[in-house]
Amino acid sequence: MAHKKIMPCLWVEKDARKVAKYYLSIFKDGKLKSYKAYKNTPEAGGNFDMAMMNFLGMDFQILAAGPLFKFNEAVSFVITCKDQAEVDYHWKALTKNGGSEGVCGWCKDKYGLSWQIVPQQYFKLENHPNKAKQLYALKAVMKMKKIIVTDLEEKKK
């Protein structure tokens, strides 16, 4: 198996295979690359399991080794979406079954991992040469939970 120089390791409490399947159910282009359960390992303090998966062209390791560490907002992933349908899909998939909505396009999945779901249109407006368009888009996003593409630009009167 080829190794990437940097790969996120997501520490969860239990069942790395189940967690990997959850993410792979959301990111349809993904695949489970490997799974291994370690039993009665005195060097590691007992049982744990690991899964390796790949989606959106990126490898992730899931380490299920107990409740020692929890996710927080200091680490998160940004998903750039081509349109509102893709924003809606990811928002719904990540917030259902125990996930939660935040502001400015931020949400948490059922494991507590933070995601920001952002349409490409916002990044275009954020870098627009017209400063008024930049400011309008920023102010609009600050008032939203899920980002609504049509609400990013001021309506013509």
C-alpha cells in the first residue's frame, strides 16, 4: 500500500469499520482500503481496531481506541460544493442521526467531527474585485446555518 506524506487519523471510541462505512455511505466515490482488529495487545493497553479508507482522493485512518480523545472544532474539514444540490446533500447527510447544525456553513456529524459545507460560488464572491459584493456575501454567510447559494448575492431591485 502506497503511503501519503500526510493522512488524517480520526480517533473514535469504538468500531472503526462501522465509522468507515458511515463516511463511505456519504462520500460515494470512496472505498475501504483495509481493516485490522488488534486483540489483547499489552503494548497498546488492550483491544483496538483500525480502518483505512479513501474518499475525495484523500486517505483517512480511523483508529477506534476508546474514549480518551474527542473531536473539537480545532480540526475540521471543508467540503467545496459545485452547487446548492451538493451543499444540501452533504448538509443533510452529515447532520442526520445525531449530527448538528452550526453557523456559517459549519456542522458536526454524529461522531462530533466538524465540517464546513461551502459552495464554490461563495469562494468566487469572497475574492470578487468588487468589495461590496465580497462584504455582502460575508454578511450573508454570517447569518446562515446551511449556506444558500441564491442568498449570497444582493438581489437586483
